[in-house]
Amino acid sequence: MNLFGKKKAAGSGTGGGNVDPAQTILQLRNTVETLEKRQVHLDKKIEQQLAEAKVKIAKKDKRGALYCLKRKKMYEGEIEKINGARLTLEQQMIAIEGTVTNSETVKAMTAGKDAMAKARAGVTVDDVGELMDDITDEVEQANDIAEAISAPANQVLDDEDLLNELNELEELELESQLLDAPAVPATAIDLPDVPTATPEIPVQQNQEDADTKALRELEAAMAL
């Protein structure tokens, strides 16, 4: 049993279900501006009460001066309340702006993810691997075909024919040189006769050399 009244229905409240964040921020900002104007008005009231209190003190009206100070104190209390309300409203604005920014960021990230998924629809890693293998095979086949097209068809046969023709030309040239060479003379060249006697060694010269050597050896021995 509810002793304090009817229970509030779920989802009910003053804000409603469809609240525009931008409109809410604008409303909060307008409220903050209204509170600022109220604070300026109260500041003037405080200055006025302070000035009246001074006048009454000068007139020795302590009761009137005390009354002015009480009203000044009341206005200062209202300003404190306004400052608290302004702080709360500004916190709400910052929180809503941050929430909106986060929401937009999440939406952008989700859209990016969906775009990526749509772009690669039907494409898997295996498909890409098979595609790359097929491309490699096609490139190799294209290179083989290009090499086959660029190579002469009868290159081996042509080379053998050219070698045979070259050998024939060399043989013909050698025969031509042999036919054009001058005939060798039949007469033999006269050479001097080979001496049969052994040349004589000059004995006298050898004897003089031996004598000279013996003389030097004798002189050396006497010097000792």
C-alpha cells in the first residue's frame, strides 16, 4: 500500500519521450541568461540597501540600518541560489553537448563500418588468395607467350646451315691460297763446309796466366 500517493508511471516525466538535444541546450542557455539578468538586478538591490544603511547610520537610525542590512543579506542569499542554479544548468549543457558529440561519433563509426561491409560484400580472404594465384598464372603464361613469339621459328636450323656454309667457304679459301702459292726452287743452297780439325788452344797465353797467378800467391805469402 502506497502511503504517499499514487505511484508514478514508468516512463512518465516532464521531459517527454522525444527531446531534441539542440533545443534543450538552447532552452538551458536562455535560462542561464535569465538568471544572469536576475543576478545583476539583485546586485543593484544589495548596493541600494547598503547605501540606505549608511544613510540611516549617519542619522542615528540603527533600527532602520539593521533592517536594510537584513534585506541586503536576503538578496545575497538569492544570488548564492542563482549561482548554484547556473552551475547546474551549465553542467547539464556540457553533459548534453558531450553526449550529442559521442552519439554523432558512434553514428559515424557505425556508418563507416557498414560502408566497409557493403564495399567488400561477397569478397573473402580465400577469394582474394585464389584471385592472386590466377593473376600470377596469367602473367607467367603471358610472358611465355611473348618469349615464344619473339624467338625465330627456324633459329636452330638456320644456325646449322650457316656453320656448314662457313666451313665450305674456309675450305675454298684454303684451296685458293694453295693454288696461288709460288713454286719452291729445286736448286739447293750452298752452305760452308763443316770444319773437321779441332781448333788449337794458344799454349803460351795459358802459361802466362799460370805464371802470373803463381807470382801473386808468392807475393801474398811474403807479405805475411
